[in-house]
Amino acid sequence: MYTWHWDELPQYAPLIAAATVRTLQISVVSILFGSVLGVVAGLMRVQPLKPFRFLAAAYVELLRNIPLMLVLYLIYFGAGAFLPVSPFWASALGLSIFEGAYVAEIVRAGIESIDRGQMEAARSLGMSYFQSMLHIVAPQAARRSLPPLTGQFVSLVKDSSLASLVSYEELMLVGRQINSRIFSPFEVFLTIGAIYFAICLFLSLLSRWQEARLARP
């Protein structure tokens, strides 16, 4: 029968707290960079110039069809052989590039869900393509894209656990280190899981609040 050892965990609370902060840091940085990259790629996928559409499509299809683990390895061990890169920035860059491809598809789908007649009406009133997109299409697309974007950001937080593969000391790596000392996997990983759950639940609640705010007339 398994013997619980919850009393051994408190001594590792500072390590777990520090790892939680590092997980939050890499998640926030990756969400910001991934969002910028995804919005740019998403806009490129719907604009009229074919070369830009091709480049954006190539980026999206490439990143959506390879594992995140491979992206992290290529950046940390591959690019790191020519230009030294820290575990934090290798992980943040890998997560941003990988998640940006999914954000791009969400942005593209959000834009294409808006009736084309609205763009045509804006252009007929003398607006440029950029003005029509910025003032007419983008605000409506942002509202429709918010729920799937939140789901993608929650996925990014969970994917940040793979940063341990390049020696970044986030929650999962620290959890494994603690477990190797006290050999209490259920206590350690239930605690780690509860922290991930709390972070992701906060993101979901924040998204619902923002959706309700945007829905107000």
C-alpha cells in the first residue's frame, strides 16, 4: 500500500514557488511574442499579395506538422552550436514560433468569418485595404477569435513543461528533481498539477470576463 508523505513537501515550497514564477515568465513572454508573430502571419494569409500568402502558409504548415520537442531541440542544440542561447530564450523562442503558427490560423479564421460584403462596403466608401481591415474587419474578428485564442494560450502554458528538455527549470523539471529526492510521486506531481490547473483556470476566467466586456453594447 502506498504511504503518503505530504509532510515532506513544505521544505521544498521555495523551489516550487520559484519554478512557478519561471513557468509564468516563459508563458507570458511566449504568449506575447507568439501573438505578435501569429497576428502578422494571419494577416499575411488573407491579404491580396500571393508571395506573402505563400510565405505565411509555408510557416503555418511547417510548424503545425512537426512536434514542439523538435523545435526546441533545433533551437537549443542546433542554433546553439553557432550562437550560444540560454535555456530560457531557447524555450521562449521555440514556444513563440510554434504557437504563433496556431495563432495565425485562429486569426485567419476569425477574419474570414466576417462577411466579405463589409470589406467591399468599406472600400466603396473610399477606405484603403488597411483602413478597412483595421477599423471594420479586425474589431469583429478579434471578438470571434478570443475564445479559441484563450484555448491556445492555455495549451501554451501546458506546453511550457517541455522547456525542461533544454534544462530550463520550470515546474515539471523541478517536480522531477524533488521527486528524485523524496520519492513521493503522487504528492509532488499532484501539487505541480494543481498549480498548472490554477494558472490555466485563471486564464479561462480572464477570457470569459473579457468576452462579457466585449459583448456589452
